[in-house]
Amino acid sequence: MEIDRRGFFRIAGGLAAGSLTMCQGKANAGRVPKTPADPFGCLVDLSVCVGCRKCEQACNQVNQLPEPKTPFDDLTVLDAKRRPDEKAFMVINRYWTGRRDERNQLLPTFVKVQCMHCQDPACVSACIVGALTKKDNGAVHYDVSKCIGCRYCMVACPFQIPAYEYHDPLTPRVMKCTLCYDRIAKDGGKPGCASICPVEAITFGKRSDLLRLARQKLKEDPGQYRQKIYGEHEVGGTSWLYISREPFEKLGFLALPSNPMPHLAETVQHGIFAYFWAPLTLFGLLAGGMRLFNRTQLDGKSETPATEKEDRS
């Protein structure tokens, strides 16, 4: 059997296209969104929050996290923007938007930042071993026993929340807000932050009830609030919802699409992993074809010197 280089690559291209099309078609057909019907969540009223950091302290204690370098009653930490990390599942940030009181003094707005516990989480979609799952109670739950440390979840998260214990070379974990999963699932309680808030800026409950409460507040006092509930539609909806008197874009909130983020990533991932037989078949065919092609080329070269020798004789 003879085959030239151009013919080989034409066949290889056809096999590759067919394999990828087959995988993508099955992945698209098999995707089921991981969206609970009516999970728990929290509504944060940013017009009420006073930035006391009591929620940070409660989160630290409930999750048995290391004590911070700056005490919780030291509000100078608010002078710099912070992000949740492996030692702090949530933080409070302060923003100056130009709002002033009756004495013409600038007024701050405080924003609580943590995992948003998306309805259809990109981190869950990206995790190739199932270490992250979306629970019916709303929590995006992390199982450290399954985690292989690939950190795809960190890349996938549209809110840039998951952190990693880089300082631990033996048993590093992905760290983020748990929505106090155990307190909700086993005790029927509230997340630590919602339980301690002295001004009741955080309301815990079913997502449908929180949306109803938020809409009621917006309707009853339209001059107090922007007519938007952040998290109602962003990336398919989140379990953490916010209302504010200030524009969300001035408070560090990202402008995100309403479609869930996992659709494209999960299609590609399932094409590679869930139907891994197709790539294996493709690679096997390519390897066999290349071997045949190389053998044909070598046989042709080995015959040439013998022919030339006969002609010279």
C-alpha cells in the first residue's frame, strides 16, 4: 500500500474533525445544568452595612481560620482593597463614591465579598474530579478528598474567588466560603456572618423569598436604591444577592452576562474526558498511519541505492 505525505495528512485531518465533532455533539446533548430549584442564600443590603467587620470575625471563628494580623476591631484595614484568600473566606471593602451627608461630608459604602455560590457554577463545571458540587441547599461544596490540586476552578470562577494553600506543599486545599454548609444542612441554622450582623444588613433565607424581599424594598423606596438586584441574573443567578443605593460598577461588582458560564467550558471538557475513547481512537489511528507512512518512505529509500548500483555495474 502506497501513501504520500499529502494523502496521509488529508486522512488524519478527516479523522480529527470527525472525532471532535462526535465528542462535541455528545457533550452538548448530555449537559444538564446543576441548578437547585429554590436554594438558600443571603441578601445583602449595602445601604445598611456599617463596615464593622463582625461578619469577618464570625466567619473566621466558624471556619476555624487563622487569626488575622490586623485585629477585627481595627478598621484601618479598610484603607486598602482586599480579596478573600486561603486565610479569610470573606472580606469587607470600603468604597468612596462621592456620596455626601447633610453636612457635606463624604460617606463610604461597605461591600461584603465572598463566594457567590452560583446557581450553575463554573467552578463545578471546571472540576474534572468532582471535588466541587452544587448542593440543593445552595452551597457550592468542596470535597478535599477528591481534589487533585489542578486549580481549574480558580481559572473558571468569574468572580475570582477560590484561593489555594500554596504554603502547604503536602496537603494544599482550595479555600473559599462554604455558605456554612454544615450549619445549614445539619443544624438548620444560618451562616455565621448572617447570624452576627448587628444592623441586619444580611438576610438569610430561600432565594425566592430573598428576591421577593429585595423587590419590595426597591419598590417601597425607589429613591434609596438602584433598581437592580445584583446576582438575580448574573451568570445564571447566584445565591448571594445585593441591593445598593450606589451604582454597582462603582463598588467593585463585575459586569457579567446573564448566561451561566459553564456551557462552553463543559462542552469542551466533556468532549475530552467524558468521551475519552474518541481521542484515544484518533491517536491510535494517527500513530498507525504515521508508522505505515514512515515504513513506506524507508522502503522506497532502501531500494534506490541497489538500483543505482546495478546501473553502474
